[in-house]
Amino acid sequence: MGRSPEDLAVRGAALLADGRPEEAAEVLRQAMAGGEPSALDLLARPYLDSGNWRAAADLLDPHVERGDLRFAGRLGVALVQLGDRERAEAALRLAVDSGDVPAANDLAILLRDEGRLVEAVHLLVDAAAEGDRLAAANLVQLQLEAGDLPAAAAAAEQYATERQPDTILALADVRVQQGDPPTPVPCTGGRRSSARCGPTPRTGSSSRATATRRRPSASSARPSGSPSRGGPSRSAGSC
């Protein structure tokens, strides 16, 4: 007797946890075909974690088109990586508008890369006010890029907390710009940025869905044009 779709989903989740994404994807496709509602969320993760952006986009796009906005952030991340920036922006805006606050980090970096720094800063101001600590750290970095040291200093002071080392690192960046010696910050575990010590991104990783955007962050790579010490970090993606 074959396994039920629910059993297949459980098996797929176990394979993911065991670091076997290709096997997990095959099992989860069977679970999806059987109508298991959790399978889509689980199946997106191995695609995003392995950088299979086309498969991720093809999987998620029909569901977002039908109004399932839980997957809009992850779709946006995949589309960014595929170079479809117009559709990526639309998907990420859907995610932010539907309450996916971490997606603001991915959208802000997309806007920054297109020279729309003011829009990016406004997005991050709102996300930081909602309590997204990655947005707070990114806000400081973008204000530094814009040359607005007073605003960067104010944001860094407002949001700095030991619970989110990226905000402490952002404050240290401001201190350097102000000519003050930075306070040493120990390297810690957690999400890491590709350029500096301390936790970093969701950018598109499958873990966001489980509160890891996560995902080794599918979009954790530092965007081009970031300051050498470390620019804005993508959300650990919107999974």
C-alpha cells in the first residue's frame, strides 16, 4: 500500500532536514500531486536553497497568480536571480503589501540597485518600525550610502540591540564614519553576511517560510555595489 500524501510530506521534510534536497523534491512532488497542502511550501525550499531559480519561479508563479501571496516574496527572490527585475519588483511589492515585512529588505535592495534610493529608504523605515531588525541594519547602510550621516546615526542609535548583531555592526559603521573608534563586536552564529561578522540575510532563502528566510539564504549574497565592509543584507528570503 502506497504512502498517503501527508506521509510523503513528512518524509520530504525529513529528507530536507537530513540535507538531501534532491530526494526531498521528488517525494514532495508526489505529495503535491496527491493534494497535500503543506507540500508546496516544503518543495520551494530545496529549489531556493540549491539556487534552482527557474524551477522555483515555475513552481510558485501559478500560485501567486491565483492569489496565494504567501509565496510572493520567494517568487520575487527567484525572479531577481533570473534577471526579471520588473516581475520581481511586482512580486515583492505584493509580498510587502500582504504583510510579509522581511520582503521589504529584498525589495529595497532591488530598488537601490536601480538607483531608487529614496524609495528604498522609505520601505526600510516602515519595515524597521514594524520590528524587522534586518531592515533596521539595512536602513543604516542605505542612509550611509546616501551620504546622510545624521539620519544613519539616528537610526543606528534607535535600533541597536544585542539581540540582532547586524544592528550593532551598523552602529559601528556609523561610529567609523563619525571618526569614533568602533566598539569591537564578536562574531556570532546565525545568519551571516558575506562581508562581515554577524548574522545576516533572508534574501530569498527557503527558510523564510519557517522564519529562517531562511534558507542557506538563497539571496544572502552581498549585492554588487555594496560598501566593502558590508552593505545591505537581503532577507533570508521569504520563505
